[in-house]
Amino acid sequence: MNLKLRLHPGIYVIQYTLLDPIISGGAVVPLNMSVEVRQCQPGEITPGPNVCDDCLAGTYTLNPANQTCDACPVGAECTGGTSIIAQLGMWHSAPQSNQIHKCPNAKACEGDRSAVQGYAASISLLDRKSGADANAGATAIEQQDSSSRTAAYMDLQC
């Protein structure tokens, strides 16, 4: 069964009942299921009421209230969600900064781009988690952060 809910964020109870009295014989107890509908997260847009859609490759969003995804900035690669990856020879100050600059020191930006891509994917996933999972994920990403940026940016920018 595939069930899609379009409701305002909140907690709801769905009740399933067997409607065929011949099969059920009146002996089947209704099944109650609690469902939490979450708000849209960074990397998703709100194109209409009660709808969250992912931004696809070539686009991104940092604001879930947006109705459309933003085009990837010039000098970057966007793999969807919140992922903004500066291209070789380009630089940005944070994984979710959409301000892309040409590297003032070209040698500084000759590093391993796969390290940055892995880091950006981790950040994008973390945006969609909450609570204890997010805290644990943030700790792991913080530890990965310095090694990823070190691998990607090999020298001082200025």
C-alpha cells in the first residue's frame, strides 16, 4: 500500500477498519496508526500548500519556504537539495554559501574535489534530520569537516 498525506505539519491518527462485514464478521478491531507530518526541510521547496518537493541536480535551496528551487550559481555544481560545490579554481566560504568566487590563490583550490562533494552530501542529509540523530550527525560531520576542507583547499586564499 502506498499512502501519501498532504496535511499541515503536526501529529495525526489514522484509523484503518475492515469494511466488508462478511469477511470481518465483526471481529476485526480497527487499527490506529500515529503519523507525524513534518515541515519542509532545507533542500526542499514548498510549491503549494502542504507539499514538500526536493530540489534536483542543477538546483538547490537553502530556504524551504521557497516555491521554486534556485539555479546553481555560476562556478558551482549543485547535486540537488542544499548541495553547492565550488568547481575547480573556485571557492566559497561555507558548504551552504551560494557566493562563489574565483580563487585569489589558484594553488589553494587544486585539492581533492571528491572530499568536498562527500562533505556537501553529508550536510544535505543532516539538514533533513532532527533531534538526537542530527546531533550525532553534526558531531561526525564536524570531525570530517576539517579534513575535507583541508583536502579540497590546500593553501591560504589570500
